[in-house]
Amino acid sequence: MISMAGNGARSIRIGLATALLAFWAAGCSGASPQADNGNGASPMSGAQTASLQQQPIARYTGEPSKTLSFVYTAKKELSLTFDGLGDRETIERLLDELDKHHIKATFFVPGMRAAEEPDLVKELTSRGHEVENNTLTRADLTTLSYEEIYKEINRTNGLIADATGKQPQFVRTRGARMSEDVRLVAAQTGLKAVVSYNINPKDSDMQSAKEIGDYIRRYISRGGIIALNTDVNPEVVSSISYIADAAKEVGYKLVPLAKLVRDGGERKPLEQIPGYDAARINPDYEQADYNLIYNASDIAKWNPHGKKVVALTFDDWGSDLTVTRLLKILEDHDVKATFFLRANGVENNPNLARAIVEEGHLVANHTYSHPVITQIPPDELQEEVVKAHRIITEAIQQQPAMLFRPPTGEINKETAKVIAATGYKTLALYDVTTLDWNSDHDAQYILNGVLKQTTNGSVILLHMLDGLHTLEALPKVIDQLKQRGYSFVLLDELYGMK
């Protein structure tokens, strides 16, 4: 009996929604007169929108809306977003779970569902969440005409505005598919961006709540946009506690998308960044000069002036959890370090590279894909170096230090010349290594190795890879070297390049 009543109520809502959409199709109100899109512009009246709807939709000739798969920021925050609008019971449980963990999320709601259950959509905003545009019917907009795309997006703007009193700011299409027409329509209808995501646990594959949470824990990132569905996998509700734990573990906050965008910045195109072309392909390498430096004693004019100094360096790449913990240890101990970055990791997570720079550390080149450089041809090696330089430059929005460290430390005279010819003339090796990349080497082993090998002017090599004992050893390494009278400097200072 309850189920039948529920079905009857839903049928009535669908009937009302269908009637409302027919009303829209005839050219009626596209936005509530009280709606606010957050841009300071006055919304159209119903009569104005009706007049526009009755006219043919002209293709927009202005700038298309931008696209967002993540937000460029070094701040410790990211957004949790949902597509669709599940049944009332599911949404209520989801909202309760979000409240329990003090999370404010962003819901991309289809226009049809906003028409069916405007009170449920209103509840989303009344409980502090954002409601954005998920298109009218969640059709594949890339297969539709310009006018059809316009109707899918514009009508949904109006339905959400009618339900919430606020115009949407963003749109996400089915499967985050987009085209130039979608971007143009988004701009034409006053939307700030067409949004996709960079963290997609694919809950539609029906993973468990823990599997969803584990995926997000692995790929969590500053400025990240997590995508889940409210109407596919019921485990999404239970996954919220795992997601909250993952964010807490790394020290990040889940914020609504509009806040993430406000707090973020715009990245300059690569070609507008001074020094982006400081590294170039140069096949004429036979006479190239280079400086191969293991420690400060290799520098002819090095004079520590009675001071005991060392440079702490980290190679490769790691997850947000590992690198953020590493940065916190360095901050707590008031130490600046030099990071040689594997650029294919930077390419996938530029915000983390920028965070390293913003905390006052030095960033340098460790190739794109971490090959053993003595085993690849010269043209491929130069491509590795130049590609890494450009990716790192774009990520950190400035030229990195012109220091290169070969993966595994393998280098010979020919490869040194090949690298120097690209513009990287200073080849930065090291004299202290404990092979900490080997997870069999525990924290005590790493500490003992560093203390035994370090002398004045040493360059200490450690790694930022996941799953090592390096972070466990690092506080003791720093404390005990300080107790022995050492201070820490960046590598360019040790080399006298500053």
C-alpha cells in the first residue's frame, strides 16, 4: 500500500513536471525573478525570457565558457560533487551523512528532477550545499544541435532558479562530455564554467563504499573535483565516512565548488611564463660544457666561512598524502629543501608542485618519465629533459632552478653533454645516499646512513615516493644533524648560484 501510494505520488510529480516542461517549451519563464546568479547581474523577468525563447537561438559569438577538471590552487581543499538526484530517501540519508561529517558539497541536478521535486532541490541549498546544472534530460549534448543544447542548459538554469532562488554557476554534462557548442551555450546562458572532474571512483561500476573511499584516498589532490552519482550505487551514501577520513588524514578540507574556484587562480599559458624556453632541443651537443657536482667541495670557489652547511634533496614524486606530510615535517623543523621532480607526476598533479614552491622550496628537473639516461638515445634524452622543463614550468608558473639530476644517478660524459646542450649545464648529483627507495630499509637504517656519510657541504639524497620509511626517519635526520652543528640550505645557495 505504501509503495503504491509512493508510486502514485511520483506519477503526479512526473505529470506536473511534464506539464511544466511543456509550458517551458511554449516559451515561458527561464528564471525566477528573485534568482541570483552570483554575478551581480539582474535576472530576466518571465516575460523577457518568454520573448527570447520564442525567437530563434542565435549562435553565441563571444568567448566560450572555460572548462574545469580541477582548480589551480595550492590550498589544502577540494570539492565533492554529485550528479543526478536520487530518490528522496537516498538524498535524505546522503544529506544526513554529509552533515555528520561537516561536509558541504555541490550537487549537479538534472532539470527534469528539479521540475519533479523542487522542494527536495530546495532542501539541498537550505542545508548549505550548492545546486548546479546537470542539463535537462542528461542527454549526450555532443550529439545535439546548438538550439537543442541551449534548451537543455537554459531550461535547467530556470528550473533550478525557480526551486532554489539562485541561478546556477556551472554545468556538467552527461559523462562530462563537452564540445565547443556546449561551452558557447554555457557562456551565452551566464554560466562560469563547464565542469568535469579529475577524481572519478566510477561508482557506477558498483564498488563498495570502502573501495570508493580507498580510490579517493589514493588520488586525493589539492584543487581536485571528485565526481559521484546519487542515483546509481547506494554504497555512495556509506562512502562519505571513508571520504571524510581520507580528507582528514591528509589535512584537506572538502568545500563547495564555487568556493574552490574563488580561492583558486588562473594559470598563465606556458608561453607567457618567462624562462619556459630556457631548455631546448639542441642536437649540437658534442662541445657542450657542463658542471658535474656531487657536493660543495666540487665547487672551486666554495667557502663556507666557518659554517657547517648541507643541502637536503628529494627525488621523484609521490601522492598528496606523502608529499603533504613531507612538507609539514620540513615546515615544523624550519628547513628548506630542493626537490627534483619527475614530470609525468607533475603533469597529473600540478597543484602539488606549486604547493612545494609556495612553501619556499626549490624545484628542479628529474626528467619526464625517469629513464636510465645512459640507456636511451640522445634525441630521446633531450626530449625527456625539455618536456619535463616545460611541464614543471607550467605547473609552478615560473622557471624551475636550472639544475638536473639523472634518475638512479647514472650518467656518463656523453649524456652529460647531451643534457647540457639543452640548457641544463649544472648536473646535480649527491654524496649521501641510503637507498631509501628500498622499502626494506627502515627508518633507523636511513638515519644511520645519513649521519655516517654527511660532512660539511654534503648533498643528501632522499625520496618522496609512497610506502617508504623516509618520512619516519626525516625528523630524526634533521634534529641530529642540527645537533651536530649543521644548517640546511637550498642547493642553488650551496652551489653559489644565488
